[in-house]
Amino acid sequence: MTGQLAVGTCEIVTLDRDSSQPRRTIARQTARCACRRGQIAGTTRAKPACVDVRVVKSKQWCEMIPCSEGEICGLLMNKSGWTCTQPGGRIKTITVS
């Protein structure tokens, strides 16, 4: 780990990509965050960010605005994550572990 983070910021610690399956890339990312009281590590605009702990506890993932500009967020049926649909129809699926 590196030095101290400024309060309210996050950094990516590891990023692993697996492109072994055709037309599919699986990426696993680990981030570390220094969040304020009432916040927890999450995702905003496709980057690690501190988000309201209520969003994570309720699994209302789209409330943290996790997708990039122009993408549409959709909650997975079992609330295990979300999808980001791009204007051309390409879909990114993100699951929380």
C-alpha cells in the first residue's frame, strides 16, 4: 500500500483483466478509499469513489451514478450489481463481491 489518502478520495490498488472468452472481458478491480463518516467505498462515473453508506446497504446501486456519461444504469434483478448500457447497445455488467 502507498501513503495516506486525502479524505474523500480513492485509488485503484489492483486491476486484473481476463479476455480469454470471445466478445467478453472480465475485469476485477480493488480500490482503497479514505471516506468521510457516513460514506463507504463505491463507484461514481465508472471510477472508485466515496458514496453514501445508505446506497450500499440498500443495494440501490444506480443512486451512486456508477456509469460513465451517456450510459444508462440498470439494477440487476437480484441486486447483486448493475448494468451500464451504452448508446450503441453494448452492455457492461458489474457485480459486487
